[in-house]
Amino acid sequence: MAIRQAAHGTGIHLAALGDSHGYRVDDADGRVGTVDGVVAGAWSDRPDAIEVRVGLFQPAILVVGVEDVVAGDPVRRRVIVRGSIDLADAYSP
């Protein structure tokens, strides 16, 4: 079952995004990282953001808001985010 489109331009069904731990995260340029966690929202059944683990030798966490998630595929265990993510944001203080 593919993740359904959600209302209000969020891109995917937010409740399904809550089960995306371990999914590969891609942007327009390719692989970004892996979903490491989900940031709980004001509603218990849908997240506000996902935490993406980036980097191989110096891992870091990058928080991506659900408004930047455009698609998900639980069969292939993938989350697609809008545009290109600047990985330097994960390492800035």
C-alpha cells in the first residue's frame, strides 16, 4: 500500500509517516540519509517533522518538517523530500 496524499499540501498521509523509522530519505540529488525518528506534533496521530540521520563517518541529525516531505513508499521504504537538502545544516551549531 502506497502512502496516500494528504490534505493541505503536506504531501503524504501524516499518520503513515509516523511509521517511517529506518526509511531511506532522498531529495532531488539522491540519497540524503535515513529516518532516525519522528518529532511528535500537537496531535498524537501525526508528526511535525522527521529526524534524518546523515553522514557516514561523522553522523548528525537533520530535522525535516513534514511540509517538505512530498512522497513516501512503504514498499521500498523510502521518503522523498522537496528540493535539495543542504547537509551543512546538520553540522552547523
